[in-house]
Amino acid sequence: MSKKPTGCYTPGPWKADGVFIGTDEEDTQTIAYIDNHRNRRQRSVEEDHANACLIAAAPELLEAAKNFVFRLEDSSLDEIEESLWRPDGDGWKELTSLKNAIKKALGD
């Protein structure tokens, strides 16, 4: 994944550390913090951490979704089918990236 500035958001990857979300670098830059003190309904620590994981996965989810959509739009149905089911195909790699980003979002 690219480390160059996007102009819209801090480039990923990001990581969740408790309720803090930051860049996945040696000198972590804080991106966000899950604040549970201003809510009427107090969330559990587990729910706050799950929210942090979901936010931390955002750059990878966006990148994987964009690549997968591009593949779907730029290929015929036969090419898509062949590419998705061959482990060395680009579609397979993009589908795997999307699955991994979803796992990260779920805290796995």
C-alpha cells in the first residue's frame, strides 16, 4: 500500500490499540480515539475495541474494494470467473485482500 499523502485521509495501514487508532509505524500517529464518556449508553470495552478495529481497517477495506470493483468493471464475465478461481489470478488476489481487510475489521 502506498505511503504517499492522499489529500483526503492519512494513508494506511492503520492499527487499533485498545480504543486508539493510529498509523502502523514505529512512531505511531494517532488517527482517532473511541470516546465512551459522552454517551448516555455506556459501551463495553469489547464493543469499543471492535469499533476501533473497524475504523483501523478502513484504508485497507477501501483499497481492496476499489481494486475488486475495478476488476469487475474492467473484465468480461469469463475473465472474472477464471481470475477468481485461479489462486495465481489477479481476481483471486484481490478477493483475498478484501477477505483479509474484512477479517481485520472484525478484529480477527
